Amino acid sequence: MAAANITVSETPLVLYTLRRADDALILGHRLSEWCGHAPMLEEDMALANMGLDLLGQARELYSYAAKVEGGRNDEDKFAYLRDVRQYRNLLLLEQPNGDFARTTVRQFFYAAFADLYWRAMMRSSDPTLSAIAAKSEKESAYHVRHSSEWLIRLGDGTEESHRRAQAAIDELWAFTGEMFSVDDSERGLIDAGIAIDPAPLRPQWLNTISSVVSEATLALPDNDWMQQGGRSGRHSEHLGHLLSELQSIQRSFPGATW
Amino acid sequence: MVTAVLSDADLRWRAWEAASQVVDPEIPVLTIADLGVLRDVQVRDGRVEVAITPTYSGCPAMNMIELEIELALERAGIARPTIRTVLSPPWTTDWMSEDGRNKLRAYGIAPPQASSSRRALFGEQQVACPQCGSGDTELLSEFGSTSCKALWRCKACREPFDYFKCH
Ligand SMILES: [Zn+2]
């Protein structure tokens, strides 16, 4: 019999923490899908390493969410026993890997944000969140640098790599707005000094993005329309496919352990 | 039972001695004390509490290290220690001991550069080859065989080598 979904009491702090944990888990899982398939050995290791950083961040965040919630769930239950509508990650991060350019652009858009976000979150009045932020910020700095270097190589590379990199930017752009948006639940945490407001980070993010994109001889779309929904559980079809793979063992053999 | 006859200070010392001998499963020349992963050992009501900190969030060696600490303490006659993971202050390469850096170099891994400032992360790095000492080296990949290492190559002796990343 398939394992049932858990129920989660999403107080603002639990919801906030799960959103960041889901971001890290879903992107980490996407990166792990490259394992054994990357264009070269060094890149295979790089993608797996970045995935591992994210998985580590996810574990810390899930464990904290479990503690705040009162201990009826744990990191594994959050990861394996919630369905698509219970996931709270950004839509950007569940987008399929596509070609290497698409993976690079997705990583670049997010890492440039995460780097600023976690650095700002080091000021959180919540000691666990600020400690996780301090750890994640260091790792994000490597992810930004790595993905920036690749984007420049791809954009300023061959006609083919340039075309693919530009197509990836055009396709993923509409998912970037969600990183900076905040709902009422999160607004309360921001007012209390537990979370930080991501909106003021956008100019600096745009600055980093623009300078790398222009060095890569690529261009940002001037389209301002942004897609949202991941934070409240409205996902693209891609997340369902991802979760069916990520959760298959626990769903088929509830409680299975190594 | 050994714990019953030792004072807390002696017990703490014995536990520290045992825990500090545990080596990193991925870099077996370094102990967790050399690395700075072993943060603290406390005795509370006769029970030993060991605090460790991960180098990288996703470091897969942490579970192994916890197990090794338990076994090492058991061998020293200390049963059922509590092992806590602390995140703050975050680990940086500055936590690595000078002794650890020398052992790393002798093992063929270039030790992290002294300063772990954020600027260093984006600036030009110069890493000396652990084999021949030449500074004429180049970065091959920022991500090496484990999360904490990058892959470099020496242009003087032509050997590739791991560099323990500044963090
Ligand atoms: Zn050399």
C-alpha cells in the first residue's frame, strides 16, 4: 500500500522554513539528475557537489521546521511524504534540466539571488536561521561564480551555445519574479525581524545578472510579466514527475531504510 | 564502569583525547581536531556531550564521523555520548590547525590559503604545488573529488593535485 501524505501545521515560521528547504531539495535533486550525464567529468563533479551543498541545506532546514512544528514530522517525512500541492518551492527550481545551457541559467538566476538572500538572512533574529544562512551564503558564493563563468563561456562561445543560452534566459526569465515576492504570512516574519524582505535585493541581483549577461554577449528580455504559484503549492506539471522519482521508494515501501 | 570513578574534568579530558583521534574518512591523515570539526567536549551530569560542526552543509562524512566518535569513546570506556551538530559560528578553513595544514601538504593536498575572506573567493588565487612547491599552477575545476576540494594542475612538474578550498 502506498504511504499516505503527512499533514503539516503550517504556522508562518514552519511555512517559511519549508519554502527554503523545498527550494534547496528540489534544485539539489535536479542537479543530481546530471550525475553521469554532464558534458565533461569535471562538470559532472561540480554539479553533484553543488547538489550536495543544497541537499545539506535542505536537511538543516527540514530538521528545523520539524522542531518548530513540535516533532510530529521529520526531515524524511517532509521530503518523501508530501505531494505536489504541499511543496512550497519556487517554480524556477522545478523546471527541467533541459540542455546544459538551461541548467546553467537556472543555477545562475537562483544562485545570484541565494547569495544575496542568505547573506542578508545572517541578520535574522532567529539563531538557527541565521546559522543556516551563514553556512549557505558561503556555498552560494561558489555556485554564483561557477554558473557565471559557464554562462559567459556559453554566451560568448559558439553560435550554437549562444543560441541555446539565450533561449534558456528567455524561457526562464518569467520565473525570476517569484524570488522577490512576499505574502502576508511572510510579511509578519519580516516585521518581526525573523525573515528579511527579498524585494530590496532585486536591484543588486539585477545588477549582477546584467553584468554577467552582457559579458556573455547575451540579453535579458524586457518582458515584465512574472509567473508565480510555487510558494502556495500551485506547481507546473514538472514537479509531479520529479517527486514521483524522488519519493518512489518511500511511497512503495513505507518506512524502508538502508 | 570507568565513568563512575573519574572526575568531570578527567572524564572530559579522556573523552577529548579519544574523540580527537578520529580521522576524516575522506582525508585519513587529518583528525577531526586538526580539521576543526571537533568543536567541544562537555560533561553534564556524568554524561559526555561532543559538539561537532560540518565543513560543508552536505558533507557526507558527518554521519560516519559521528559513528566513529561513538566507537572511539566506547573504546575509551565512555558509553552513550551525546553528539551534537553545531552550525554557529560556521566552520571556515581558519579552524584548521597549522599541524593539520602541514599534514595535508605532506599528503599531497595543497592546504587552504590562510585568509578566508569573501574577497578571496572572487580574487585571483595562487596555490603552491604540494609535490614540488612551484607556484606556477592553474585551476582545472572549482569542484574536486569532495565538496571541500578543487582540482589544480602544476605546470612545473605537470602533476594534477587537490587543493583544500578556502571557505
Ligand atoms: Zn609541482
